[in-house]
Amino acid sequence: MGGAVCIVSPGNLASNPRVLKEADALHEAGHAVTAVVCDYTEALRPFDDEIAGRVPWKVVRVARPAGERQVGQAARGLARLATGLGMRAPVAVAAAAYGGPVAALRRAASEVPADLYIAHYVAGLAAAADVARRRGAVLGFDAEDYHAGEGTPFHMSMVRTIERALLPACRHVTAAAPLIAKAYAAQCRVEPTTVLNVFPLAMAPTQSHPAGGHDTIRAYWFSQTIGLDRGLQSFIQAMARTRTRVTLDVRGGNRWGHGERLVALARELGIGDRINLLPMASPEEMVRLAAPYDIGLSLETDVSENRRFCLTNKIFTYLLAGVPVLLSDTPAQRALAPDLGAAQRLVSLADPATMAATLDDLAGSPGARAEASASAWRLGRERYNWEVEKTALVCSVARALASRQVSP
């Protein structure tokens, strides 16, 4: 018989596929699941409404409270004062200084009785830890990113204060990539289970798209937000150097106008007609939307230690769609590349000329294109899917709940 599990995340439902997969898997395993999430991003609200209306588990959506920003500013002042005096800020002050809806999540989660509280992100951890302690429940954490390896030095110091204080109490810890798990094991005295950002087979197309039957390489990239630190400029520079016609579709929120800056770069290079901006779409549609392309881009940069360690959901979206992946050579992606075999091409963002040659080689060999697509299709169905990966999550939760039962 399952237990009661409360998942606590500061993200919107639609912005966090990992929460959805986790909740679905634990519900299927017989646990009573409630997800406490935020309702902060207006653009995502229609997607959140659709998800909340169809999932078989409970959803509690938290609105942005008044005065949140002022509380954060005051806490940052206290944290900087403590640091200046050579002291470590208390965890509660560090959490408020880091930012996010800690108090709002804590209030909402405290209304949900559970045997296990699983936190996502730093704000979720600070909120869930308080609730789990008060209720005598088990605490868990899912490290979607290496949070102490991103942001400003001040923010990273606040993360280290929070995580080093709270993570050792967790009996269930998962990480989205092997190098993220390794970093947490070294710094926080925990043993994370790696659970990759893969997706259910139900999202996969029923048949693969033909590869190598046309002269153009159609490339695809997606994210919640179009950014200028995601390697796209290097790819556009490579596009301008290829003998082959390469097109690029970019999907994501364009709130900051970064999409137009990418288009402007393409125009400067004489290929403005080859890049196309696409709107955001539901997470449920991402695999299907990727399927028509010849190659998917996972061009992580060295802007932070987290980016060096992470394996994003892009990679596994493309594989499930049967689309080979162009990987930048970060440590995490370089370590994954041998396992993907013909389904990947590893490139350096610092070398657009060699990237262009890689694209030309792929375009010039119909056999290689067909092999790459077939390999991606096979890997998505045999290894990199949620039906395979969720077993590690379910087993970790079961061990955590069992440990609560045997505790004195």
C-alpha cells in the first residue's frame, strides 16, 4: 500500500514536466499524490488549467502573495550583514534572501498531510523542509539542476547555506544528470539517484519521419524562453558557412526580444530567410512537434557550472521523436555522447567552421542520416523513456517511506 506524497515546487505546472512525470509515476505506484505548485506566470495559465483538469492526482496552485519582493529585499540586507560580519546567515534568512515563494509554498503545503514531502528547486526545499519537520514526515529533494552552480556569487552562497543545512536530512534525493548527482554527493553528504529528464512513450510519434530524402537540413531548438546564452549564435554562424542549406526553427517565449536579435544576426550573415520563430506550446506536444526535423539542438554553454553538469530535456525529447541530436561538448554531454552512438554529433561552440563541416558531412551522406535517425528512434524506445527511467524514482520513494516506518 502506498503512502501520501506531497510534491512542492515554485514552478508552474506547465513549466515543469519533471513534476508531472513524478506525480504520474507515484500515483501509478499507488501513492496518494498532491502537487503544490505556483500560479505565477500568466502566459502558462491556460496550459496549467488543462493539465490540472486532466491529471488523476490533486493540484494546489499558489498565487503570488503581496509583499514578497519587500521581504526578499529585507532578507538580502540581513544576509549581507551576516556575511560581512563573518557569520553564516540562518537558513530561513538565506531562503528569503535567495528569493522565491517560500512562505506561500510553506503555507499551502502545511495544509496537505503527507508521509513524504518532495521538494523541487531551492524555494521548494526550504518550504518542504519546514513542513516535513513539523509533521514528522520524510523529506525528499529532486535536483533538476545544480543550484549551487548558477546565479550570482551571493545567490550561490545562499543556496549552499540552505542545501548544506537541509539536504543531509533527506531520505530521498534524485538528480537529473550523473554529474549533478556527483556534485551533490560531494558537497551535501547525500547519495542521489539519477533520474534522467526522459518522457513517456505515449508522447512518441507512431512512426518515424523519413531521413535523408531532401537536400535541406532542418534544425530545431526549443525552450520555455529564447535566450542569448544557449549556443544559438554559434549555430547560426555555422549555418552561414555550410554548403548545405540549413534552416532553424526556434520555439519558445520571446518576452525579452532575444528571438529578434537571433534573426538580426542571421540577416547580417545573409541567411535571414532560414530562421523562423515559433510560439510556446504545451509540454505534452513537444515530442510530436520535434518529430519532423532532421536534427535537434542541445547547445549548452559554459556560462555556469550547472550548464556544464546538466542534461536537459531537449536531448531526450529529440530521441523519443526519432531525431538525432547536435550536442555541444560540455562535460555532461561529452560523457553522454558515447551512449548515444550514431544518434548524436558532438561539436564545439567555439568552432562554427567545424560545426558547419559536421552538418555538411551529415547532409552529404543519406546513409549516415538514416542511421542517425534510426538510432535515435531505437534509443528513445529501448532506453531513454519514462517507462524505463521511472523505476529508479519509484524505488527510491519506496525506500524513503520504508525508512520512516522502521525509525524509532
